[in-house]
Amino acid sequence: MSFSNVFIEKMAYSLPSKVVSSEDLETQLSPLYQRINLQVGRLELMTGIKERRFWESNFKASMASANAGINLLKDGDIDPDEVDLLIHAAVCRDRLEPATASYVHNLMGLGEKTQILDISNACLGFLNALILAGSMIENGTINRAIIVAGENGKPLVDETIKLLNNGNMDRKSIKPYFANLTIGAAAVAWSITNKENCNTDSPRLGQFTGSTDTTHNNLCEGDQSVEGMVMQTDSEELLHAGISVAKKAWAKFLAKTSWAPSDPRLLVTHQVGKAHQLQIESALGYNPDNSFNTFQTLGNCGSVSVPITYTLACEGNPDLQTQKSALLGIGSGLSSLMLSLNN
């Protein structure tokens, strides 16, 4: 599908004040490191992640998302009563029922006409929500939507550290838990609307393509347990499978947009870490100088990663908002979505 009448009206974000370095995490893992003779510095060396941020463990996803949403509304140029749809699109959520969007709606002070719902699809949820809401704007069903996502990886990281320190694990058995140590926390909010409600300098949604291969849906699985949040990842296989599904989506994307790999001025991919970034740059064949990364200082923030990275890139260089860009998402499960801006 191609969009012609859907624009990103405004972008905002919220970051925790607490910064935790990879070395800080390794210090907490000293019982494990001493037991199996690991050197401090290994985590940053392997992932390229110097630090990440965390809210406290009891800081809920709705609170994170609402903080970003309140930042979106604070200038007063968006009327809370004129928001037709609110989507909470994070991996993290407050509980199974009601929708986390209901808490966000209340905290943001949105109006009674606003529809609310959650969308969840691992790290791809925000892009899924963007395309769904964009389609509703394109066909005239609604005029404005706000999409929010808030992720807090601290409960998962805390539980992982506890498990690794208390378990009888060797170098091989710790591998499924290593990816958990890359997780961070952040929140983002975007307002999208039709042409009549925004200025010509706003980014315009263009075309999107996707690819799905659910034969790999067991490579990264997370859930709540009696002890807390747990997740296990086959990082090597997930990397290869993710690159494979992304290559298929990328080939469709280039055909759909009639772009060459060098055409986008800015490319934003899911922010996993150094190895993933290098491999996707090589596999898709675009100029790495045109990519913008945040994993070094934010870690992997799940569904927040792609939109907050684009937001921060535009904050640093507002001219990017009117230039050809590509958002390249991958979610465990596995699926990939690629969306052009300003095509």
C-alpha cells in the first residue's frame, strides 16, 4: 500500500534519568564472572552497547508511554479532544486486562471520542500500529491518531542477573540469557494526521512492504513466571533468521519505491547491537554513513527503538524530516516491515 495523505504531525519521547553502563551490569554479575572466568568489558565489546537507561522496576509501561504522550501534547498545538485513536504499541504492558492504552488515555487526559487499543508484535509493534492507523487516516475513517510505546527492561535484567548469579551455569548454558543484558528503557509518542492538519515540513508516510516467516517463532520467547519476567534467545539463529526475512522485505521495498539502496538519506533499523547493525548493513547493501544508531547509549528498547531513533535523528538535524528516509523494522516471531518517508 502507498500513503499520500498521512503525515507525522509531531514526535516526542521520554527517557529515564538512571543510566546503567555495561560495566555496571557486569559488576552485578561478579559471582558468575568469577565462577566461569569472564573478563569485565566483554558485554560492551560483544554488543557495542556502552550504557542503557532504566526506570525503577515498578514503573509501569503506561506511565512511560504517558510521559512521552504528555511531552507530545505539552505545547498545546494538539487538542486532546481531537484525537480519534490512541494505540499503545509496546512489548511491555501493565496487565492482560484492561488495555494498557486505557491507562495511557487517562494519564494523558484525552477526550471521550478517542478509540483505544493495544497492538503487540514484539519489536515491530510501533510500525504495525503506524501502518494500521495510517491506513485509517488515508481512507478517511479518522483524522488523527497518537501512537505510544513505553518499554522498561529493568525487571527482565534484574531477574536475569539473579538467575545467572544463582544458577549452576557454564559458558554454554548462559548464552540464551545473554541478549537480556542488552535491553534498555525508553518511551516514544507520535501523532499522525492528514494533510489538512499539518505543515509541509512534516514527514510524509510513503510506501511499505513486509515479509513474515513464523517457522522461527521459537528463537526468542519471553513470558512472566512466578519469579518474574524471563526470556531466552538463540541469538545466533535469530540474527540469521532476522537478516533473511529483512532481505526479502528489502527487495520488495526497493521494487515498490523504485529506490536504489543509496537513495534514502536516512535509514533507521531496529537497534539490537553492533553485530546486528553490521550484518544488516552488509546484507541490504546500503551506505552505513546514512544510518543513525542509538543502541550504543540506549541499548535495545524493543518497540521503541525504531521510532525513538528516527525522532532523535530529526531532533539533531531537522532537515531530515523532509528527506527520503526508511524505517526498517524486524520483530521476533519473525516478521519485518519497511516503511518509506517522503517518497
